[in-house]
Amino acid sequence: MPVNLSPPNPAKLLPVAGLRLGVTEAGIRKPGRKDLTVLLLDEGASVGGVFTQNRFCAAPVQVCRQHLDQGQPVRALVINTGNANAGTGDDGLRHTRATCEALAALLKIAPAQVLPFSTGVIMEPLPAERIAAGLPAAIADARADHWARAAEGIMTTDTVPKAFSARATVGGAEITVTGIAKGAGMIRPNMATMLGFLATDARIDQAVMKQLALELAEGSFNRITIDGDTSTNDSFIVIATNRAANAPVTALDSADGQALKRALLDVARQLAQAIVRDGEGATKFITVRVEGGQSAEECRRVAYAIAHSPLVKTAFFASDPNLGRILAAVGYAGIDDLDQTQIELYLDDVHVATQGGRHSSYREEDGQRVMKQAEITVRVNLGRGSAADTVWTTDLSHEYVSINADYRS
Amino acid sequence: MPVNLSPPNPAKLLPVAGLRLGVTEAGIRKPGRKDLTVLLLDEGASVGGVFTQNRFCAAPVQVCRQHLDQGQPVRALVINTGNANAGTGDDGLRHTRATCEALAALLKIAPAQVLPFSTGVIMEPLPAERIAAGLPAAIADARADHWARAAEGIMTTDTVPKAFSARATVGGAEITVTGIAKGAGMIRPNMATMLGFLATDARIDQAVMKQLALELAEGSFNRITIDGDTSTNDSFIVIATNRAANAPVTALDSADGQALKRALLDVARQLAQAIVRDGEGATKFITVRVEGGQSAEECRRVAYAIAHSPLVKTAFFASDPNLGRILAAVGYAGIDDLDQTQIELYLDDVHVATQGGRHSSYREEDGQRVMKQAEITVRVNLGRGSAADTVWTTDLSHEYVSINADYRS
């Protein structure tokens, strides 16, 4: 049961000029399931991407990095579910390259102009022939208004497709942003999440695309966690089709660059939070805000310690204000010179702990009231500086265990 | 349901000359439960301890450190369950000191000769008066053969008391070692576990006791994890009553020191593994062995990444050989220059992956066979050196979620 998350309304998802999406059933793992998606780009698009820092990165991640580095204009993305093509050695690389070659042949482009993505079970051989056989149908299905269909096509254990749109004015022209993402478990992105695709018709110089992807990931997908497991396949791609009328954005720190980034970040963050809301077994959406740190990095470390603690997560599941568990997580987050007598803890508007101990005004029923909510903000002040950072996460429920004990069956 | 762990047979637990244990019901949190334990030492004992590295360490941990540093001979330990006295600020310190003073007055010793320990809920005021009121009964109960009773007295969510004994020959004389421990959740000791007490009648110089405690913890309690949550109260104490006939051990690297350490480590490791076997909701006992590293530290990091992964842990719970999840955890363990093509993975005797991909001889049914066992060894070879390390852990089951969603109720 996702937390305050509904399927996208296809009519409200904005097409991005110069980009079409097609989906088909290739029978990769299970019959009767949409499992193969292509994004087809007209000539002239700028593309940037960031990928998992997991050293066991999947074959498609390795090939994506190579193709982006080669600098040929990207013309197509191909995404399969049902198989991650990770932990598959040289065969995995061969299968991924074969997929790119098959799609390139159909589109009459070079294989290096194709970016491949896979998601699903790790360490099983990719059925590359089934993917190749499905490609013509996926291409034939491609339309500019198929964003919702593509959001569905890339799902694995997701229960709700994730897609959002926004409009903004950049460089004197209206631009459109639409993005899709998938992921519900093995979510602790480190550079990007398990497949996020964000597109805009804005004109953006190719030279800034990689940095743009990095900065967007830092403000969205790199701030969420469900189970602390960094996937082998995390990939986040930003596409600018360069069809809008804005003056081309050539620097991210310009006024236009900032306006553009705000619009893109708005959608990226909605996608990232949607992944948390649809987290495996999630019953709560938790915002962990850590303030008063010496650096954003140490705030982030504390926020992740809280967000990853199974004891904190089960307390949220139970709506039990067993909030000392949060203090314990703050204490083991790895700040060697942390002074526990400076710590303040809030649950939404409730001041729970002050100077490292329970606040005299704190009453169990106040904690209980907030813990029962579907959306909760944990706020910690470390009392040692002015830096801050925020992470979004879920609780840990019986359903998470059930889903992951059954995932392959 | 603990994994291959039975309650200790009181008749097989060896008394340690110069040490008596007493237990009572002080009504600290729930009525009708043994919750207050004292260990009374005759004059002349050597004592060393190590404590949690959690910066939110509990009041008793702070006082224990002070008392040990003051260097007065330790004569008594007092342990309450039902309340951790952590996240309790200055009041917590006052309550702990009051407990030490009350016991010191009854025993006619100095308060600094008492070491205090607490375990239970965090951030609730310690009922120091109830503890003081219970002390006379605990003292009256003290006997040298009450080890099993004390093991029961210090339990919280443990389902089985944990106590082991060993005999060894050191410095020409037979010595005795007996220890007790508690802990089942919030277990990822960093220096020591949530209350472990190890005693020997051997003659050991006080000067080496702290180092001895450190080294024993490193080989036992610092190698286990259940949920990755480092407790606020972890404390591990080693007591030598100096009653045996051995030549006093004055250096740990001497032949006698090594023999002594082996005997103590044998019991410490049994206690640490017993905590894992009785881990909250545990259905499996998992040994994670990482070899072929450049340093023991990096092996340990990889082992903990595997041992903490909720996805790996739920796969063990399900007996599902979804072993790609182990490779993913190896990949995000933080070794920046890890080469995935060098990784070998074994499950007991089954060679699962070679050179980063599935081994050609690997068959699902072989993985399935091992996964169904109650005790499983995961062995990873990183292929980059000759260092190794081992960590012990459990699976993640529905029962873990239930226990921690209900703990306070």
C-alpha cells in the first residue's frame, strides 16, 4: 500500500517534443507483463546520466557509461525489466551489446547511440534474443503521449507507476519537463536510483548535461533510502530534446540555468519521493531532517543512520514513540566528537528531547499522536554548526519481509 | 526460536572462586520478573572492560568508565534490566551514582568500587529507588553457583539465558572461565556487546586487563551483528579473581598470556554466537567469511555489508538462493577499486559465482539445499590480497518486525 501516492493521470503528463515512448511484452521473465520499453529521441537531443557507485555494477551500466563517454548523439534508450543483467560477467556484456546492436539496426543508427538499462533479478542470464524479438513491437508502439505507459513498462516490485510533469519559464520561453522512475526495494541510491528518466524540451548545451544529471541526483534520488541496499543497476538519465524556444542554457549557475534546474529538480524530487512512498511494504513516509551540523555530509550521515535503523523503522511501523532508538542511531552515526548533551529531537511539532535527554514538556501521547500519521518529519539538531541535510525513507513492515522473501517465486 | 541454542545446564557451569552472584525481582518495569543482578568480588580481583562507541552512551557506561579509570579495586557489579538509563541527561547520571552509593553502603566499600550496568528501554527515567530497595535481597541471594540464575537475571528480549564455562591449563595450573551475556536486538557491538561478563579464577595482572578485554571483544562480540544498531549500553567486562595457582600473567603476548586468551576467547565467542543464535526473530545462523582482501578491515567491511543487507537477510529467511543480492552487497561495501571480475562466492561447499558471474557448475538446487539449512557459511574471496575476517549474523524474519513493533507494549 503506497503512502499517499496515486497512479499518474495520463492526460496530465506532458509530452516532450522530440521524444516518443513505446512498450511491449517481450516475455522476459513472466508472460503477459509489459517488460520492454524504448525511448526514441529525434536528432539534436542533449543527454546526461549518472550511475550506481556499486562496484558490482551491471553490464548495462558499464555499457551506458561507455556509450555516453564516446560522445555520439544518443538516439534511443532501451529498458527491460525481469532481469538486472548484473553479476553476469562477460556474457552479460555480450548480451547488452547485442541488444544495442539489434535496436540500432532497426533504427539505422550506431549501437553507441543506444543506452541500455536492465532491472530485475541479479545473476541470471539476460534473454537477449527475447528482447531483440520484442523490439519491433516496442518501436511500433512509440508515441509522444506514452509516458504513463512507459512508467508502467519499467515497474518491477513497484505497485504504482511513477510519472510527473512540470512547466516553467526559462530563457524567455515556456519549457516542459516530464519524468518517470521505478524502484521499491534495493533502494539506497548512490549517484542515482534504479532507473529514473527525466526529459525536457528545453535547449541545453550537451556540455553541461553530465553535471546537470549529477546535481539533480544529489537533490533527489541521492537523498532517499528504503532498505540501505545500493542497487547494481541505478541509472538516472536527463534528456533535453532542445525543441523549446528558450535561449540555450550553457551554464548551470546562470539565472536561466538555476530556473531550469529548479523545474527539473521539482520533478526529480517528486519521482524520488514517489519511490519512497511506494517502498516495499511502506506504511509511512518519513522525512529525516538533520540540522546544526558542521557539514552537510555529517548531517547526511546522521540522517541515514536514523533512516536505516531497523529498530527506528519498526517503531514507525508500530506507531510506537520508542524515540530513544532515534537517539541511539544519532549516537552511532560515526561523528567521533559528538556531544550528546547538545542534541535536540523533534517529531513534527513535538519537542521530544533536549540536551540529550527527554524534554520536560514531552508527553507520550504527543509522540503517539504524531507516530500515527502517515507522514512524519523527524528533526534532529546536532548543536555544532549551521549545516543541514534531508533524507526521505519508509518504515519497516511485515510486508517488506514478505515481498523480499517471495520476490523470485 | 533460537538457532541451535539451549538453556545452560546449571550443573555444568563452573563456579569461579572469589565471585558470587545474586538476583532478585525489583519491579523495575514489570512485576514478577528477575530484573536486578549483583556480582560480588572478593578482594584482590583484576577487572577490565570495554564499552560502546555509541556517542549517545548511557549513564551507567559513563560511570563505569570513570570508576575503572579511578583505579580503585572493583568489588561489585550491579545490573538492572527494564531500563537502559540512556538519553536521560544529568538525571540519569544522578540515578546511576545513587545506585552505586546504595550498593557501596550495604557492602561497606567505596562507590567507585561498584560498576553499574543497565539495559532496556531508552529515554525513560531509571527508577533508582526501586533498585536501591531491591539490593539487600540481591546481596542475600549471592552464591558462587548462581551463574545460570544471573544469566537469566540480565535477559531482556532474549529467549534463552546465555552462559558458558571452560577449563584450561595456564602457567602450570588449571584455571576456570565462566561467562554470561545478554542481547538479542540492537546488536552491532562496537567494542563490546550489550552486557557480557566473563570471569576467571586465573591470576592476571591488573595492568593488562583493559587490553585483554579489548582483544577478547575484537575476537568475539565485535564480530557479530543482528540489526546493525549499535546499542547505547554495550559493556563487556572481564574479571580475574586471582585465586588459581598459575604463575601470574603479566603480558598477553607471552605463552601463558596466549593460552589464557585462547581459553577466555573460547567462552567469549560462544557467548557472542549465542547472542546471534537468539537474535530477535532469528531462524538461521549465518557465518560470513571474507577472504582475499588487502586488509582485515576491508574484509570486515564487506562482511558487514552482507550481514546488514535486508535483502540478503530476507533471502536467508525465505531459504531462497537469490544470491545476486550478496554480490550487490559486496559491490556497495565501499571498496572503491574493487574489481568485480575477481570475486568468488561460495555457499558452504557450493561454488556459486566465479569471476563476478554465476559459476557454470552452479545449479539452483545446490543453492537451495544449503539455504534450507539452519546454519550456513557465506564465503567471499575478493581476489586482491591475503587478509580475511569473519562476522556472524542472523536472517531477517517477520518475527523480528513483530518483536520490535511490540517491544514496549
